[in-house]
Amino acid sequence: MNLRTASAVVGLMTAFSFAPLTLAADKPAKAQTCVGCHGPNGNSLVPTYPKLAGQHAAYLEQSLKDFRDGHRKNATMEPFAKGLTDEEIKALAEYYAAQSQS
């Protein structure tokens, strides 16, 4: 393999290795449920509803799992979280973590 071919292969491998990061920021379908309280991009204008934008993904993921599994109590959040799968929770957490706080 010559240098030009090797460079092309490395370039393709690099491009594909970053693809999941780009896709993780895409808005999950389940995020539509969050908009009413947390705003369209996780920047709630109501002080009683926390801003999700820019929070750490691990924190958001754990919080949603805790609401879903009954370890964290909130009459509003529990019903929404109950039907979420681990994959949906991860997608939501990654999406909101990637949003800018305003």
C-alpha cells in the first residue's frame, strides 16, 4: 500500500469513527414529550422546570432511569419516564447534553 492509499484509508476510518457523535446530537422522537416543560432545546423558561441543555449526559441518563425505576420521586416525571427504554434514555441524555444553555 502506498502513502496515498494509506492516507485515504486513515481518512475514511477517522470519518466513520466520528459518525456516532454527530448522530447522537440528532433530536430523538421522545424529546417531543419534554418540550412542554423543558422547552424545545432543553432551555426551560419556567423556574420550576430545570434546564436540561448542557447538563452532563451521565447525570441526565441516571436521573431518567431513577424516575423510571421509582428511585427518584416526582409526580410529573415518573409517568413520562416509565415507558422509556435504556436506549431512549441514553439518546435523550446525549441530545440534551449537546444543546447550548441560553
